[in-house]
Amino acid sequence: GSAASASAVKLDWSKNDKATGYVIEQYKGGRWTEIKAVDNDITEITVEGLAKGTAYTFRIKSARTVGSTTEFSEYASVKVKTAE
């Protein structure tokens, strides 16, 4: 992750060829909250509306849907700070 501005951060990750999508969560208010679910062709998002010069923690997991079953990977997490 990296600062995109004083109110936004950019998150990017390597593509998992076995995934059908990704789930991105943000830690806020003492719990993890899903902020975005994207298809497997997307490998970056910008999270906006954040506070200036503040560190945020995000995590991502890949998902793979086979028939009616969805399997998830382990989480990968990152802490990133907005610009001052």
C-alpha cells in the first residue's frame, strides 16, 4: 500500500491466477469491515475519505468459486498511512 493523497491510499497486490476475485477489508472501530469485493482482473484499489497523516490497516484474501462453493485464501495485511 501507499499514500495516494492526504485523504486516500492505494492498495495493490499480485494477481492470483487461481482466484475468481478478492475481498478487501479495513480495520476500524475495533473490527474488520469489508470495504470492497472485486473480480480477479483487478489488482489495485484506491480507498478514499480517510484522515490526513493517519495510519490504516487493511487485509485482503483471494476467493475462488467452484460451482456453488467459495473457498478463501489466508489473509495478507498491510498498514499504510495517508500523506501529511
